[in-house]
Amino acid sequence: MAGQQDAAMNFGEKVINAYVDNPHYPENDTAYYDNYALGNVYMALKRYDDAEQKYLALLSRGGLNWGYDSLYLKTQIASAKALQGHPQYAQDYLEELSGLDIPYSYGNVAYHAAKIWTALNDKDKAIASVKMAIDEGSQFFQNRFQNDIGFIGIKNDAAFHEILEVY
């Protein structure tokens, strides 16, 4: 497993090097999503400051789907801050999340709260938020739940697996 992880991290570095400072890279919707993914690569490599800067730049651009992109980007920023040892930003954003009323969110608010609680290393609240997200209709996709890098801190937790097995 360690060899696979090292290979993935080396590939992540190659991806970053292919995109950073490329003067020929277009500024369009495809580039937006590539940069979105690049922030995730930075997170995987534990380059939280670089990830935060990438997400802040995308957030300042407004996103393609303002409501959901804003929710995702702010969650990633809050998680990066928590993982850099700045929990107050993450806690403040959790408070903002608790006041959100997004129609038809289907558990997305709870899902994002779970990611932040994971970054804050509060497994009980993270697990409770994962359960709430599922109860509210959060969908299982290839990049969510067990495959979401935001849950790496609880990925091996028995309670996390129990919730996923029930649903």
C-alpha cells in the first residue's frame, strides 16, 4: 500500500508541474475544473497553503455554479486552515454552515461539515455529520464518502464503515 501511495504522490507532483506557470493553459471552464482538481492534489500532498491559495483564487473568480462551488471551495479552505493548525477559521465556517438554508441541498451542508470536523480531528462530530448527510439524501458518487480525501482522517474508523454499510 505504501508503494501505491508513493506512486500516487509522485504522480500528483507531475500533475502540478504540468499546470503551474503554463502560459499556454486556457482560462475556460475546463481550466476551472482542472484547477479545482489541482487544489485537491495539493491537499493530498499535504501542501495545504498551496491548496488554500488555489481555492481562494477560484472562489474570487466566482465559480461556475456559485452556490455549490462556493460551499465546496469554502469547505476546502476551512479544512486546509484546520490542517495548517488554524482551527478558528474552520470553526467559524462551521457556524456559517449551520445557518445555511439551501433548498434541495440533499445533505450537502452536513457532508461538508463532516469534512471540516474530520480536518479538525473531531471524529465523533464528523461521523454524526456523515450520518446526517446520508439521512438527508447525500448521494454516493465515485469521489464522495470513502473516496473523498476530506475523510482520510476517519476512513479507517469502524463507525464510518458501519454507516456506509447500512446505506
